[in-house]
Amino acid sequence: MTHILHLKNLQFSWPGQPPVIELDQLHLAPGEHLFIQGPSGSGKTTLLNLITGLQPGYHGAVTVAGRELARLSSRARDQFRADHMGLLFQQFNLLPYLNLVDNVTLPCTLSAARRTTASQDSGSVDREAERLLTRLQLPPQLFRQRRTAELSIGQQQRVAAARALIGRPALIIADEPTSALDHASRDHFIQLLFEELEQSGSTLLMVSHDPALAARFPRHLQLGAATIC
């Protein structure tokens, strides 16, 4: 497989509106990192929803890990997303009544492929969750004794990152994941995330309004101007 993500002649419009997304070509190889930026309303979150298969009604082709999403049924897209994509969102979307390990292992309950990979990586899914939490510098005494609702914002963010990374999905999609952090915490988190991505080989696609993060990425997509470099 030469590309994890391939967009071709992609166009999307809301009813009665001009196109909000127009991309001729975009390719991402395994392990590449792409930074997406643009003003509010330029289609950043819409583009992520197209890539994850959550937004139908587009023209063109969206191909992830060798599969064209439009050719899959809704149920098959849901399973494909669980198997191949790790999602990291601004609001984290953790289950507040579960502890840290149980939150991190949730993708493995939905995906046999990620469950198998996580077990192979550390001997069991729970041990791989603990490894990732440790790697992201969360104290072991929190793993099973705290619910995520009792954590700080920075700690919740690292739990959400571990959940996205578990099972080494081909594509990690991050939508404004550092917006709630101060500069020092942001830089520390990004460094830890990149180090773990280096080990997993996952491709990263990140949306952010923070121009300070752009320098950490070798490739950029400016929406609104649709400039790719």
C-alpha cells in the first residue's frame, strides 16, 4: 500500500451553497504528518468528517488504507473506521464513569483487528493501555482508581490520545486537540504524541488554529486557499 489517505477530485457543498471543500488531489503515505489550517468556516471539520466517512453527499473519491469509503455500506464504514482510524477530538469524548484503562481499551471492544494488535504489542489489551498511559506520563496509581471525570484537562487529553493510539490504527485524526492547553503543556503533549507515532508508524492528520504547531509538521494544507505543500 503506497498511500494511507488518497483524496481525488473531492468536492462538497451544503444545499444551496457554494463548495466548502474543493481538492483535486491529496496523498498521505504511511507515517506522514499533515497540518490542516484555515479560518472558521473554511471546512476543516467538514473535511475530517468526509475522511472518516461520517459525512456523505460528496463528489470525488475518499480512499483510506486502500478502501474507497463510498463503496462501503454504512455499517461497513463504521467497522472500517473502528479498525483503521484513531480519533482525537477537542472535547475528548471520554466516558466519565469509566476509569482510565477502560476508556483507552474501548476501541479494542469495537475492533478485533486493533484488539489483536494491542495484545501482540504488550501481551494483553489492558497492558498495552497501561503502557500507553505510562508513555504519556500519567501516574500508574490513576489507571484504575480514578474515573476520567476526576482528571485535569491535560490528563484527560492524554487518556484520549492513548485511546486513539491503541492498536496502532493506520490513520490518527486530531481535531484541535491542544486548544484547552497552555503553551508549555501543549508543547509537551505534542512531543509525547510524536514520539509515540514514531513507534507506531501511524499517519497523523491534525486540524488546529494554533500557528505555533505548524512548524512541527512537514506538510500543510491551507483550507480556504486550498494550498497543499
